[in-house]
Amino acid sequence: MKRALLFLMLISLISVGCQKKQDVIKIGIAGPMTGDQAKMGMDFKNGVSLAVEEWNKQGGVLGKKIEVVVSDDQHDPKQAVSIANKMVNDGVVGVIGHFNSSCSIPASDVYNRAGIPLITPGSTNPQLTEKGYKGVFRVCGRDDQQGRIAALFVIQQLKLKNVAVLHDKTTYGQGLADEFKKFLDDKVNVVYYGSIVQGDKDFKTVLTTVGNKNPELVFFGGIYPEAGLLVKQARELRLNAKFMSGDGTIDPKFIEIAGAAQAEGTFLTFSPDPKNMPSAKGFIENYQSRFGETGPYSIYAYDAANILLSAIREANTTEGSALTDTLHMMEFDVALGKIRFDKKGDVTESPYVIWITRNGKFEEYWKP
């Protein structure tokens, strides 16, 4: 009798445990949560957390509460693959991430095998959506788009003749630098093309070599920690060329590292300012109330989470293939406006503009 009673109690506990598990829908967040790029990872986390909090206040989705699984890829491709496998084993139904293209691309292999959709708020390398994985999406633009805009600005607005191009050897950094160089075509001379190592702190040797080529502008494909040091050290060496970079640099940390005076006049490619978008007003107010000032990719992470959860509600399931089909079919009305994905998983409209640093802040400067 005691054995039978013990058995019934065990079955009851297992049943309750399974029931609790079924009452939760897990979505993953992946990005650099620690280290020198932690600011970007936290912007991702905060944006997704805000969206999930809003959904849970309304009862969740499919009658279940939403739980966030946060994973730190440390902007390391191997770590990205490792946490991708862990999130799959943890039962996430979709992933918002990663930030770095060098992480999203190998991790996408894992999610594709598991049939779990990936929506990246910030990975811009074209290779990510050129692999043919139906369940891979991005709410940001691509490097071939922002590289083209950067080149047009240099040719049409600045009317420069000689530029230097640097990158950090990463999938994102080198990819963006190469796209910029490609779209310069034969209209501008690339007097120097070279690289630095991500994580290094002293770039004066390469900057001295660059300075000897007398470029009018230095273009850098990379992220703000190295971009800030490059600008700071270039000014210390009296290299007076203009400086230009992409979306990986447009963060207040760049100005903090470089120094406001040294960063003054830096050109950057990024999407238009959400503060000028009526659709983003509610997000900005709620985010600032909850977390403080928005980061460049906070709104992208917020929208990615809302897109995933809206698709789950519309599909009435978390099953991967049905969810992926729904993501391709729907038009989503989000903080950035209306978003629809093409057959590759890219947004159908992705405008880039030129920003400039002025008085310790970023502001829009030129729209093609």
C-alpha cells in the first residue's frame, strides 16, 4: 500500500511539473552580455524584456506566460554555437539575436536543424540570409545597403579623392569595409586597405602607416570599442583625416572612448532616428521609464520580440515550420513602422542615412 501511495504521489508531482512547464513559452535572447560589447547585449536584453513584460501584462500568448532565456555569446562564434545548442535543449521556441554576424551565421546552423526561427536585431552581413534558411530573419538592414550609402556620401557629398579602409577581421567588420570599397568603384582612390585585431588597444603603428598615405578619410568596419580607440589615437598622431564607420560604432560608448572632442565630426551609417517616428513614441517613453536612455538597437530587439510573439499568436502554435511560414506571410505593425520580410528573411524596406557626431551626441546628417 505504501509503495502504491508513493507511486501515485510521484506521478502527481511529475504531472504538476509538466503542467507548469506547458504553461510557459520560452524565447531566447543571444548576444554579448559581458565584456567590451556588453552595452549592445544589454540593449538587446532590455528591448526584449520590455516587449515580454507588456505581453505578460495582457495575459501572455496562447494563454501562457512568456519566459525569457538570456544567453551570453561573448561575441565569440564558438560560444555562440554552444549557447545555441543549449537554448534548443532548454526548449526555446524562437531566438532574438545574435548581435555579431560572426555569431549569428554559425549559430543559425543550429537553429535551422532544430526548426527554431531566429530573428536578429543587429547582424547585417548579407551571408546570414543568403544561406537559404527559411527560419532566419533580420529586422535591420544589410551591409551591402549601408556600404553603398557610405560610398555615395563620400563620392557625392564629400567629393573626396583618397580614402583609407580598415576593418577588424570579423565577418561584420570586413564585410562592411569590403562593401564600402566595392561601391567606391573607380571614383575614389583607396590609398590603404588593411586590418586591425579586435580586442587590441594600441593601433598607432597601423595609423602611422595610414597617415603616410595622406587619406582624406579613414573608413572603419568594426565595433565601437576599437573605433573609439582608433579615433582617439589618430588625433594623438595628428592624423587629421575625416573618420567614418557603420552601425556597429553608433553608440555613446564610442564617444566616451574616443572623447567628445576627438569624436566630433565622425560620420556613421545607420537607420533614421526613431525619435522622429510617431510609431516609436510609445516605445521610447516606456523604455526610458523602465531602463533609461535607449540604445541604438533597443528598438530593433523590442520589435523583433513583438514580431515573434505576434506570429505565435497568429499561427496559434509554437511549432517551428508553421511559425516560420507565418513570419513570412504577415505584415507587422511595430515601433519602427510596418515590417514585412522577403523570401530571404530580409526586411523589404531598409533605409540607411548618414549620421554625424556633434557636441558629444549623434544626429542625422544626410539622407540620399
